[in-house]
Amino acid sequence: MLYSYPNLIIMKNKFSCNFNHLLSSLRNQVLIKNRSKYNLSKLSAIILIIILLCFTNFSCNNEQNSQSVQSKHEVASLDTILTCLGNIFVNKIDENYHAIINFTVTDRDIALHIIIQNNQLQVYDKLHGDANFTFKSSLEHYNKIYRGEITGFTSMGRANMSDKTPLDFELHEPVTDNPMNDLMFFVQRFFNPSPNDKVILSRRNSRIVHGGHAIPLFYQKTEEIGVRSAWYQINKGQQVNEPGDTNTFPQYFIITKGMGFARIGNDTLRVKENEAYYIAPGLDHIFWTDSEKPMEMIFLAWGKGA
């Protein structure tokens, strides 16, 4: 159901291309042989038959998809969303994964929980008292995640823990001995309807974090070391970070598109695509552009505290 709408569009486009090619070939063959009224009438009859046959076949093959096309613009229930995302998620985990997760809808009186065990998922009414964590969001935003318009990571991205985000969480009982990793693993893999956790890097799929359009990609952390990455788009008038924004861990910023400026420590540099810049721990690092075209970059961080 999640993928039937794009498939329908692809089939329709293929039909249009093949039909137009066939139509052009028939017309050329008949006109080259003879331009008489008889052949033109014969051509018209052939074309009419082809249209009827092709559209009948197209309609029959895609009768089941019509409901999916219509439902693309409808609001799915939280139960439906959790069931569909959950059925994809259980194929991303091993059989030893066990978790209980609560979900609440902030703009409606709806609360559900799921239990994942032995690569199976069940959805239940109400909140569970022994849940590992609880997620909170509006029904509209749950639907945006469900449709693949935004990931869970992007929905939770924030510069400070006190920042409000469209998807919020509470930690309860850890799944393993690393509760933050438990949370990030679930967010990355559950709140993404792609079997391979595909992330679309574009402005429309991002949120403003640290002053630029951001899409977090990966996050893992232990007591000794952390690793994180994100995609950024900076437009004219935007600035990623402020003076005094420093970190205790090393970072790299890889410019993948466009050009702009970077202030790293006391140095102000002109930067452009296919360049990478190392940020040592403790250094200010600010990025901006005065170009009408956006600058895009990948952020990497690692080390203790990342």
C-alpha cells in the first residue's frame, strides 16, 4: 500500500510513452504507403481499437491501486501507521529484539502502545506502564512520517534539549545498557517507511536546526565515543551556528554543493563544493552564503562527547 501510488504513476507514464510511440509508427507507415482517405479511415479505426484495448487493460491491472491513490491524501489512523511502520521495522531487527513503546497524539485523545517480540509486532490500546520510551506528536505529523515526507530523526532534531520539536520523546526503561542508543536506533529504523532507511536530502524534507535546513542521518554514542552525521542546506540570509558555538569533539564539514563562507576559529574562508574542512575541538565554526543558490554540506562528528 505504501508503494502502490508511485508504481501506478510509473506504469501510467510507461503506457503513455509506449502508446504515443505506437501511434506515431502506425501513422507514418500508413501515410507513407498511401495518403488516401481509405487508409486514413482505416488508421483511425485501428487507433480507436488500440485505445480501447490499452485503457481496458490498464484499468483492470490497476483497479486495486485506485484506492491507494485516493488514500494518499487522506489522514491515516495512528493504529494503521504503527501497524504499517511496524511490519517494515520487524524485518530490520533480529529475533532477540524486544521492546514496548508508547505513542500519544498531542492534538487528540489517542494513546496506543506496541509490543515487539520474536520479529512480530502487536498494537494495543492505552499506554503501557513498563514501556521503554514514549513518543508524542500530532496525528498530522505522524502521517508525514508515514508518507515518507520526513524521518523520525529529522522530526526530533534540535540544537538544545529544551527546543520544541514535532516529534518528542520520554525515556523510561532501557532496552539495553545504553538507553540513548536504544532510542536513536528505534527512531532511525522505525520512523522510516523505507526498508533500507532511505533518506531524501532536500529542503522540503528538512527542518531548521542550528540556523540551517538540517536532516540528521546517523547517531550512535557510548561512554567512550560517539558518532553523528547530518545534511545541511544553507540559503542566503541563513547562518549555521553562532559565535561561541563550540564542541568538545572533532568535526568535519564537507561542502557538496554551492559556495559560501566559513569562520573557523579566527579564520574567515571562502568555501565551495568538493572541499572539506576540519574543525578541531573548542573552535568556533560558522557557515553562511551570500549566493542566490544554496550551499549544501555533510556534517560529521566523532569522539568522546559526540
